[in-house]
Amino acid sequence: MTPIRTPLFAALVGLLVTLAGPAPAGAAETESAMARGARLYDKWFEENKAAKPTADHPAYTVKDGKYGKDTSWRCKECHGWDYRGKDGAYAKGGHATGIVGVAGAKGKDPAAIAAMLRDKTHGYTPAQLSDKDTADLALFLSKGQLDVAKYVEGGKAKGNADKGEAYFNTVCAGCHGTDGKKLKDAPPLGSVADNGAEMMHKILNGQPGEAMPALRALDPQIAADIAAYLTKLPK
């Protein structure tokens, strides 16, 4: 078949291209790098398959024996799922460290944040976090943090559970099952769903070291709707 190459056809194509605008160069890669950085924030040694730490992090202040060692080296353990550290959900309880959150890193130069991860306070070595790892983690801290207060209230996600059910059943249930209990090496989703900030972090960015889709490129309200629906699942 001879392709259509009339002036009218060419004009229509040009109009569509103009209306659509230029594709943002590297946008997808930026989103995926931020999602990977968020998974490193969650549990870096699962995401990058590095060796688990065998001693407490030197800056970790909780010494009651309940947490520590590999746990204390997770960014989220000091700074929280809500990224607010001592001023958020970790202000009290077994996770309280008195350490500030990471909200202050928003908008800062990712290179400066990456360098800070190597300083004496944080102390991550290249064997723990490679330069690519620190770059992705820094990008997440600078440009990828969710404004948790917009989507979580009283610890639970502010979402439409009815919409979330449709999203969950079409996006998530293939792996998790419609009851959230299909994965044998993970707790039932309903049993952990009350931590809305954690659920939002994982829905948006995925689970470290797992082939879980990250919904970061979509409207965060979709993640909030899914997180709200998870609280309806059996425990």
C-alpha cells in the first residue's frame, strides 16, 4: 500500500506534534532512578544485594535490643516512612531515635547529598552503596519525596477505598492475590496496611529487591486509594 503523503496529511501530523509538545528527555529514567533511590532508602542491601551490616550504625541511638544491626543501617529506621524523623511518627515508641528527618534535603543539590552519605555521620562505604546507589538515593531525597501530609492522616492513607479496590485488583492482585495473602514469604497486606506512610512509600516505589511495579509516575492519589483499600483486606 502506498503511504499517504498529501499536504493535508502532513499538516495534520504537524499539528498533532505541536499540540503534544516535545517529549521530555530522560523523564522516564529520572522517575525510575528516584523509585530505585526510594527502595534504597527502604532497605538498600536488599535492593543492591550488598552484604548486610553486622553491627549497629554508629549514629543509631536506640539500644534496647529490639532494633539494630542491619535494621539500624536502613535510612527509614532513623528518618521514618514519613521522612520527618523525630518530628513525625518516630517521635516516640520503639523507633524513636531523636534524629531529624530528611525533609530538609528537598531541593538540595543531589551531588551534595550523595557526598553527605559518605561523611562520618552516615559512613556508607562504596561496598555498601556504590556511586550509582548514592546518586539514585540522593535524587530521591532531593526531588522524589512525597508530601506525606497530603495523603496520610492519623497514620492512615487518605484515599477512596472503592477506587483503590479496582486499582488493586487490576494492578496488584496478580502477585498479592485478591485477599493480599498470596505471597508466602510476606505478611498479609491487611496486617501491615495501617501504616499509611509505609504503604504509600512502597506502592509508589516498589519493594526492595523484588519485581514489584512502582507507581511513581502516576498521580499519587492512586497510591493513596490503593493504600486505603489495603486496610479493608483480611489480616
